[in-house]
Amino acid sequence: MLDKEKSFEVNEEIRNFFEEVIGQFSCQDVEFIPAPVNKKWLTKRRFDLDEMINDYKGGEALKEHKILLPHFEDELLPMSGAKYIRSEVQFYAGNVLKYLVEVGELEKIPHNPQHVKYNSQKNNRIFIAMNYQPDKERWGYIREEDWAELKQAVETVQSDERIFQAEQQLKKILKSGRNIIRSFERERTRKELEQFLQLLTKEEYLLFTVPLLWTTFKTIPLKHAKVIEQQTNALYKLWDDVLEDISLYEPNDRIDFTHFRKARTFIQTAQRVFMKGYYIINNGDSVLAFPNIPLIYAIHEQPNSYVKPDYVELWQKKAVEIALKENLQQFLPYDEVMKALSPKKR
């Protein structure tokens, strides 16, 4: 067990462990898609739930790594006794997942017409477990007894203290990087640039590896991790150019961006990696906004009472809206999103 008082050091044993984890549990992401229920099931007062679910299992959707989740509810006029069918993903991490499909009746809450209660019997609930099958390069259905063992394997590794320590160390790295960037924005001397380059030299492994661990355990999708990797790669590609030109300055010389434009580009790229914000992917017809590593920490480390899923969705929508309006191509600081959501009164 690692001593929490000591600084986390990435040694050969740690590297081997992370590589083993990523190799064992990394797999194709799946997309969960709510699917409307066929009328033939809605008109039946009673039916076999297994039989209904077979309409949504396998097929072309699964070949495309999509899982259909049957759903039905009269949202316009919910009445007590009305039938509902809904699905819920209960576990999705590593190479295993499990979801619930249930059929039941709605019950309106007295004196509170906006809320209803969902009632279903145990025999009207089915749990469906799956795991990724590398030999077939797809997700497949598994038995309940196999599911418990596979889930335990994922959770044991996911809770390993070495992963926790790596995440905490990366959090410290990001904080140190932000402090150096802010200092450079004030002083603009060679000394701050050298400090930042030393940080990148020492912490390169964790900057690239922790996002891979996140996507392994489905904290973020694979396409999200690839965007993070691209942005981090861009920073390291500028490194050699800056390192070569920085030798022309004395430690306390103030750097003039008009003569050393590479330094400006380098710091702007560093801000995208170390300051909270969204990576913007503009495909012309559509725009995507992915939170960067510092913003991922801010979202996941806050209690649900402070950062609710609705908030996260609202921030992301506003980021896309701003990116479309301003034709942004790369990065949007989180502060700009907050300003747009909370305009000052004149």
C-alpha cells in the first residue's frame, strides 16, 4: 500500500500495473439509446417481459455497439393505473455493464400533480448483463452468476489505491501548471517558462495515462479521451521549438511576444490543457464541446447537490451555443460559459 504522506512516484511497477489494467479492461464504448415501444406490447394487458425485450436485443444495433433501451410513458397526461415501460443503466465500467427493464403502473401523488410514483412487481423487472468479448469484437449477453464475478474484478481494480494516487497527483500537477501559467502572464520571463517545461518533462506520463484510465472505466467516452490526447500532444509538439529559442534569453528577461511568437502559442496551448474549459470540435454542420481535464475534475469532485447532471448539461449546451455564435475552433474557457449564463445587470 502506498504511503499517502509521500509524493506519488511513477516507477516501473506502477507503469506495468496501469498498462495491464488498460490492456485488460479497455474496450469498445457502447451507446445507450432510448427506443420507443411497439404498439403490440402496449395494447396487451399482460405479456411476457422476456419476449418483449427480445425485440430490442442483438441485431444490427448491437453490431454497431448500440444498446436499445425500451421506454414508454404517457408524459402529457399521466394517470394512475397507466402502464409504463422504462429502462435504466445500473452499471457500466470496464468491460461489463448491466441494465434494468421494468413494466409497471403509474400512481399519481395526491396534491402534487407534477409527480408520479412508479410501481412494478419483482416479476415484472428483468436485469440484463453484458460483457465485452474481444474474440468477437463486440458486447455479448452473460449469465447472472458470471456477471457478479466480472463486476467484482472491475470494481477491485477500479478502487485500487494506485489509481486514486495517480488521479490525486495529476490534480496537483494541474494546479502547479496553472500557478506557473498565471505567474508567466504577469512576469513573462524565461524563468517561468523553464519551470513549466520542467513540469511537463517530469509529469508527461500521468498527463497522458490518467485520461486513458478514465476511458477504461467509462468515466469519459473514448472519443473524449482522444480529444484530450490530441490537445496534450499539441502542447508537447511545441515544446522543442520553445526550448530551442528560450536559450536566447536570460532567466529574468521579459519575453516579447512580438519577437517570440512561439512562446505565445505555447502558453495559449498550455492554457487549454491546464485551465478549466471546453475543447471545441467544429465540423461545420455540428459543434461538440468536451470538458478538458481540469473541468472533468471540477464536475466529478463536487457533490451532486452542487454540480447536478442538469447543470453539466446546461454548461455544455451553452458552450456549444457560444462556439457556434463566435465560430470557435479549439477552446472555450469555462469562465466565459459562466459569464454567458449569468450576465451582469446594467
